[in-house]
Amino acid sequence: MSAPDPAAINRLLDAGDIEAAREALSQVPRSEEAFVVVRVKLELYEGSLPPLAAIQQLVQLMRRLPDFPGAKELYQEASNMSYQTRQSSMAHSHPPPPVTGDDEK
């Protein structure tokens, strides 16, 4: 993969190729916000990021950018993983509403 993009890395993760996804992400600076969801997904899948920590990161992202590609889906997946490992309840399975202008004071 010469120039990785988030969608290609996401496909690698969905196919279970964690090594290739890790290698592709190693070519991208951590500061590249376009890759934040696939970074969280990789860390979640490899077990270095617990589901509740992934949820927290995704909530922060979705509050700033409610329509960030893949964030809501990964949030739901992390929430299900958290519920299955008894770290959470189904009451926490819905993403919060986006922050509005009134909340940003």
C-alpha cells in the first residue's frame, strides 16, 4: 500500500488483517485526524484499547464532528463489545447528541 487511506485500512481491519492495517497506519502521522477512527478500531481489535476507552474517544470525536465517517458504527461496535464483556449496560448504547453552539462556552 503506497499511500494509505482510512477506507483501505478499514477494509483490512474488517478482513481481519490486523498486521497489514498496523503497517499501513505506521506510515501515517498520529496527528492525521482522518485516521482517528481506524486507529481506535485497530487498537480495539488488537486489545490494546478497552471498549470503554474506545467509546470515550469516539464520543469526544462525535461531539466535535457528528458525521465523522465510521465513528458511529465503531461506537456501536465498541458499545456491544463492552456490553458483552459486562463492562457496560445497554442504557449506554446510544451516542450522545452533538455539541451545539450553546454548549461551547
